[in-house]
Amino acid sequence: MSTAPPADVRPHEPVRVGLVGAGPWARAMHARMLAAGPETTLAAVWARRPEAAAEVAGPYGAPVASSFDELVARCEAVAFAVPPAVQAALAPRAAAAGRALLLEKPLGADLGAARAVAEAVAEHGVVSQLVLTKRYHPATRAFLAEAATREVTGARSCYLHGAFLGGEFATSWRLEHGALLDLGPHLLDILDSAVAPIVSVRATGDPRRWTELTCEHENGAVSQASLSGAVRLPRARTRVELFGPGEELVYDTAGIDHEECWPVLRREFATAVRTGQGTGIDAAHGLRIQKLLDQAVRT
């Protein structure tokens, strides 16, 4: 496999991104976002089933790669929309070929796999970025900016929906690992940023039904996070409440349009690839979140 990007790349051209995966998230977000540009183009799609890859690539006129190696050869960066175990197996190969990585959370199905991805990124010096979708929304960024000015004593949060009860997002890895690995990264990331770095996590409950996390933070604050993908609600509910000596500060996604995330994510990833300067929401950060998930799993 080549270790250099395609020779005809020009610094100001759209970043050519190859997409791995042809599931519901690849169709609903990744392919559509990458093809929309102008900062990126969808260079190719590869999946285990060629017919599924063709369904994803077809609407955008993108080619279907016959192998993962062919996909890597066609692009400058690789985006992953596959289960964590598959991502952890393939991402180091793309990093070794010098390709930037747009990675899903969690990095891997377990801490060892996540560490292998982060170590490959560091070893080969490639740009990486994590698709923690909420971090790219202006409302989230405004909340985190305001939180940075507050003294926080404690926090409560939840991420709840019913997607695991049935439908196309009730995929095998989500049903196996539950909300902790799927939804947990989002809340742990926001709490870690809004309150203070998390130093320990304890979990109770069943991740396939309902999990309660208690987090201790570097500044002495304590936060809680409720997670479930198996409760019937009219819409997904994500809410974070910060408490301290001042007025409470609340972040709630009920009124936000998630479509606003994708242009920000695409633009920042393309800029990182072209400049070689990441955003900090990268594989190293993903490994930090995975270490917290591992703590929770072990309790």
C-alpha cells in the first residue's frame, strides 16, 4: 500500500475523502456531508457488500472501490462509518498509508483496540478527527464557552432515546454493547469539557437497558449521566445541567437543528487535513474518552 497521498493533490482543492461503510449512518450523514462540499469530495465508497456500497455511492456519482486498499489509493483521507471493531482493524492501515482519518466514536470496541488506533495516528503523524457530532453545533460551543466562565459544583445529564428498540439503528454492536459505548462518549466528552477533566467514573445498571454514571472531576465537582437507547420517547433527549454558586446553566438539544453540525465538521476536518493542524477532537481525545468508558465497564 502506498504511504504517500496521491501525487496530483493541490493544497486548495477539496479534500478527497474515501468512505468505509454502507450502513444507515453512512447513508444518512457521512456520504451526504462529504459529497456536499465545497471543502471535500466523496472520492469512493467501500463496504463488505459491493451492492450496499453502490447504493451509498450512486446518488453522488462516486465510484465503488473493490477493496479497502483501492479505496485508500483513491483518496487523501478516510472516513469510517462502521462498527467500532471494524474501524479499529482498518484505521491503523489507513494511518500507515499516510491518510488522514475521520473517526467514529468509540475508537474501538475495547480499550486495547482504541489504543492501537491512537498509537497508529501518533506513529504516522496523520491528522485525525472524531465525529462527536454535538461538539460541532454552535449551541454546544456557546454552552461550553459560557461554562468555562462558571464555577461548577455538580452536574446532571442524560442522553436517552429508543433507537435500540427497533429500526435501522438497532445494529448488532449497539445491541451487544448498549448505550455506554454508543451514547456515553457524547456525554462524557461534554461533561469533561464543561465541568473539568474527569478523573474517575463509576457505573451502575445494565448498558443495554439503563446505565447511570457518576463522574468525579479534577476540580472536585461530581456529575451524573443517565444513558439509555431502549426507552420510548417522542424524540431523543440530551440535556446537561450545571450547578454552582451562580445560576444554573442548561444545555438541551431539543430545539437545535443537527443539520448545522455537518458543515462545521466538514470544514474543520478539511482545514485540518490541508494545514496539518488538528482541532483537538482527535484520536488522542478519543482514547482519553475510551479510558473513561473502560473504567465504567469495569465497575
